[in-house]
Amino acid sequence: MELTNDHLALIEEYASLFCSIDEIALLIDVNEADLRREIRKKTSEAARYYFRGKLTTQVKLRRQTKLFAEKGSPQAEQTMKQLYERQTNNE
């Protein structure tokens, strides 16, 4: 699949907004199955941009969650505990 730099930038931007692969394909006017196949390769440029976009927003949300946890939010504290356990299990 041939993707331009503009396509890749849009994949990253839309992934950061948690758009689905189907939605991204429609927005950038490429075949949905081809884009999904590229992203599933994990080593493709499309996958790198897609996951970087997704993770960028996840990091922002985690920062917010951490701030809420530090201010005493029980839900945020529980979320941070789950993230910590997941990180520890992944080591």
C-alpha cells in the first residue's frame, strides 16, 4: 500500500482522536482492508504513525488521571493502580 507523508500525518492525527481504522480509511480515502492490513503488520509506517497517535492521547489522559488521583479521586486512584499493575506485569 502506497501512503504519502500527508496520509501518514492524518493517520496519526485521527488515531490520536481514537478514530477507528475504518473511519480513518474513509477520511483519507484509502481502502479499509488495505489500511487495516498495513496497521496489523506492526512494523509498517502506517502502524508506527497509527500507534504513535493513539499513544500520544493515552499519555495525555494518563497525566490528567494522575493529577486527579493526586487530588484524591477514588476512580483516578484505582485507574492509576491498574496501570501500575499492568506496567509491572509487563516488565
